[in-house]
Amino acid sequence: MNPSQQLPSIELIQGNGPHAAMPAKARGRRWKVFLSVLLLGALIGLAIVYARTPLYRASAQVLTVQPKAVDAQSAAADVEHVAIQGRLLLSDGLLGRLSATLAEHQDPLYVDVDGLRAMLTAQPVADTNLLELRAEGDDPQALQRIVNDWADAYEVFRAEQTGIATGRTTDELESERARLETRIEQARSELRTFREENDIVGLERGENKSLASLRGLNNSLNKAREQLIAAQARQAAVDEAIARGETVIPDQLKEQIAFLRLEVQRLQSVLAELRSKYTKAYLDRDPALKTLPGQLAARQRELDDALKIARTTVADEAAQAVAAARVSLDVTERQLAAQQADAQQFNDRYKTFQTHEENLSRLEGLLAANRERVAQIQVKNQAEFPPIQIVDRAHLPRRPIYPDYERDRLIALGGALLLALFVTWLVDYLGEKPATHQAAPYLGVRIVTGESNAALGHSTTDDARLAYAPPAATLASPTPANAGTLPVLPRELGGTEVQTLLTASDDIVAAYSALLLSGVSPYELPMIHPSLFDHDGQSLGVPGANARVLPLATGAWRRADAMMRGAGTATTSMTVAELDQQLRATAQSIGLADPQGISALALWHTYVVYLARQGADDTLLTSRVGMIPRDVLSALRHFAPPSGVRAPAQIDFAYPALAD
């Protein structure tokens, strides 16, 4: 085989038959109906839109309260005040002034008070003290003049009201101040007399003698209770220790008892050491040593007497401490009871004192607020600075508020488009429909060799080509032009059919069939020769564009022995067309169903579906059986198990009929 020759390739094709084209006459009728209705609907809609008279609005904004200073916070929105000013703006008095002003200016839109009230509105601005003055009509310039004159008339009217209210308010504040000063002087006198009569030293409770004494007694009572509890706890601890036989020693006897204990221990250790060295007879004969036991006994008696005195002393001290703490607690409780009665009376008097004091403070606050208001009114000239401000004067309106021509134009054009589509559909639905035909779907394969078929061992006759014409029953009329070269994909053979076919076939046919069931595609069969078989690894090296090494199952290797007995590296002698004839003849002789559908491509397809049913993914399939078009891979996914894609180690690559 010449390595410079181009290897054959396979292309699997899937598609649907074409639809019959729509007649040009029908399409032309649709366009005529659509364009006619669209044009007529658009003209009618635009005429309705632009036939309406535009309505304009001019507006100005006024602040209904005194403008705030630069360093002051904005006033909170006063809904009630704004509502009152809105009614005032539409009152007969103010609109009468506006009507008179328009008459003086000889305005062409001069109307009476009722006409102005129908044209004008005062709209509050949410959460503010602003009022928006509006005028609506069909003359933009006249609307601007009317709104500005209305704002000016309102400013003059408020200035006059402010001047009148300023004098009246000042007189009321002066009278109120005189009354407050008299009441404050009387309240101060009452407070001073009450303090002197009830011995109230300071403004704070803690500064007065009665409450200070009560606080001290409370602290003393708490301490007396703590001392009694501590003394009782110590007495109980001492009694328990004495009952258990434990040693309790007062501080003044600790030194003496410690000395006696040391003497007893010293004499015991000396006597024990002498007794360990000398005999009793020897010790009794020595005048200095025989008195040691008497000294030890005397010291032990002194220690015992001292411990008894210590226990008695500690018990007496604990009892005396409890008694003293109880006496102190009783005395403190009697003093506290007497002081509490005195403090209760003082509290009642102090509450009355606080009431007088709060009344005086309230009156002084009212007097200060009164003086502040009088000072503000006297400093500011309300007539010169009226408590309103024209924030924004009216401008010439450019666009009408009604109708919205741009929006309505789009609505009219959209409605015309929908009407045209509906009428076109209705005419087409009620009219005559052309007959349409659709060919049956097909799925096929095209082989491109790049060289003559003879180079691959094929004959030049049509029967020797790798082409699988579908049965006549599978194609609908009319068939596509290339339907002869696009055979349908063969059916999948059952396991029993494959086993019976391999058993009934001769050795060479069974060998080719085993290779097809191991992953060798039909177009790769002509390239297989004996030298490609690896006896050590029991595998086959497939050449070509999709070169790969295929491990062969035991049954496949045994059946391929007929091909391995060939001489040298010569290619196989049987063409694919001859193999198909042999397979069909064998299937017919053993009585298999549909023997015409059994071919080399059917066996290879059966093996591909066998791998797909186990969960082999696209990469694993192409690495095992060669190149598969993308649309065919998508179709093979329908054979995947519910568990999805599985790992290669979980795939059984040996077809069941070739397992042994």
C-alpha cells in the first residue's frame, strides 16, 4: 500500500425532504393586500391623530411661607396652610383683581371671574410649602401672561394682608407680655416663702438634711446586716470545728501554743533517738536522761491545757461578736424607721416645691418666647418683605400636554400594521390554498476515496461500491435528486441474529463480520491486511485517517485467524460489495427476517449502538469505531442509558457474540 495515497473518508448525511415552493402569484397577491391595508390604515390613523386641537399649559411656582434664611433649616411642609392658600388663590377677591388687571392691559383673552376659575388651577407640590399655578388653553403666549399676572396679584394681596396682621399681632403680644410678667412675680414670691417655711436648702434632694441623713442610715443598716451575717457565719464555723475536734486558736495564744508544740516535738524526737541507741536500763541509771519522760509529759499537759483555753476563748469571741452585731443592727433599724417618717414628709413638701418651680419656669419660657416674637416683628418690616416668594415664573409652553402626538402616531402606525397583517392572513385563510408536498426524511452515508475504487480492492461495477440503496418503501415520492447515493442507516441486528449469522457464515465472512463487530468501519475493511494483527497483544492496528489500535475479544481473534493466514502484507481479497452479497445469502439461507437489510454497514452500526447503549460518550465512540458525523452523534445520544455517560472502565467493548 502506497503511504502517499489519500485515505478514504466517510460522510453520514441526515435531512428532510424539501417543501413545494409557494406560487409567485399567491405571494404577489399577499403583498398587494398587505401594502394596501397598511397604507389606508396609516392614513386614517394619522388623520385622526393630527385632527385634534392641541392643549397647552403654562405654570409658575410660589412659596406660601416666608423664605428661609441662609443659615436656617427649611420649614416643614404645612399641608393645612398650603390648602388655605390654594383656596385663597381661587377666591373671588383675588380673581377679581386678576380680571381687572387683564382688562387694563386690554388682553385679548380677557374673561370674567368664572371664566378664569375654569381656566386656572392651584396644585400643591407634595411634601413642600409650594403651590403650582397652572393655566390651560390653546394660546401659549396668552397663558404665560395670565399665569405671571396671577402670581403678581397674589404677591401684592399677601403683602397687604401681612401689613394688617403685623400691627394686630404686635398689640396682642404686648398685652400678653404684661400679663406674664405679673404672674411670674407672684410665682417667685410664693416659691421663696414655701422654701423658707419648709427648710429646703437647695434645688437637689441630696442637698437637704433629711434625705442626707436617710441615705447615711441606709448605708449603716446595710453594713450592720453584713457584720451580723459575718459574725454568725464565723460562730457557726467555730462551733463546727470544735465539734469535729479541730484545733481553734485565738491570735493572742498562737505564739504560746506554737512554742509548746515545738517543745513537745523536740523532747519526743530526743527521747526516740536515745531509746534507739540505748537500753531502758541504761537510760534509767543516767540522772540527766531519766527525767526526759517526765519533762515530755509535763510539756504535753501544758499544751493540752493551752488548747482547751484557746477553744473556749475562740467560742466566746465569736458569740460576743454576734451579740454586738445584733445590737448594732437593732439600733440602726430603730433610727432608720424614725428617719423614714421624717423623709416621707419632706418628700411631700419637696413635690409641692417642684410644682411651684416648674410653674415659674413655664411662665418664664412663655415670657421669653413673647419677647422674641415682639423683637422679630419690630426688626423685620413685613410690608417690605412679604412672606411669599415666586420661585419660578411661567415660561412659554413649547409642547402641548394633550394630545401626545408622538405616542399616538406610533399607536396609529402599529394599529395599521396589525390590521394589515390580520387582513392579509384573513384573505389568505379564506382564499384557495396551494397544495404542498414534503419528502420523507433520510439518513445516509457518502464515501469519498480520492482515488479509483480498484485501488482499494473494489471492482468498478456498481455492485462493488460501498453504497446502500434504501428499500423503495422507505422513500416518499418525489425523492431528492441525490437519494440514490444517500442510503438510509441500516437497522440494528439483535444478539441472536448476530450469533446465528456468525455460526452459519464461512470462515472468511465470519472473520470480516468479527472485525466489523470490533470497531472496524466498512470503508476501513479494504485497508486491513495480515501484517496489521499483533499476536502478542491480540490486537489490530487500523490504518488511515482514523488510525487506532483495537483490542480484539477472544471470539473475534479466533475468527480473524482466517485473514491472518494470508501471505505477506497483501490487502484482503474480498470487497465490501462481495461481503454484503455473502451476508445476504447466508441470512436468507438460515431464514433471518429481512435478509436484504443485513450488510457490513448494519453489523458496524449494531456495534456502535451497543456501545452507545452502555453510556459511551462521543469521544469514546470515535476513538473506538472511527469518525462519526456530528448530527449522527446527536442521534446516537437517544440510545444512552438513564444513568448518562459512564467511564471507559465501565464499558464492555467486547460484543456478546464474540466474548468466547
